[in-house]
Amino acid sequence: MPKLKTHSGAKKRFNLTKSGKVKRAHAFKSHLLNGHGKDTKRKRGLRAGAYADKTNESAIKRMIPYK
């Protein structure tokens, strides 16, 4: 069986935990962070990591086979 290519976008966005869950970051945290509708509480919540939904987990794992 040939080696598989890792999806380069997925490898930058997702990590696998030891238990096999897929870790991800929150969206909407790249710009407009001061006074444009995002208060401090919301930005602080976006800082925390999250887990990908189980319905997307298998697709993500196929994209990052060697992680």
C-alpha cells in the first residue's frame, strides 16, 4: 500500500488527543477584536480549545493519517 498524503490544511488546524478525540480551535478570532462587537468575555471563550464533533471525526482522521 502506498503512503498517504496528509491534507496540509487539516494538519495545521487539528490535533489528535491520546484518547483519539480531535482537538480544534474556535473560529472568528483572527480580526476585529477590539470594540467591533466582540466583548472580552466572548474573546476569552474563543481562546479555549474545543473538540470536533463526532460526525466529522472520521473525515478529519482520514485527512491526517500520520498524526
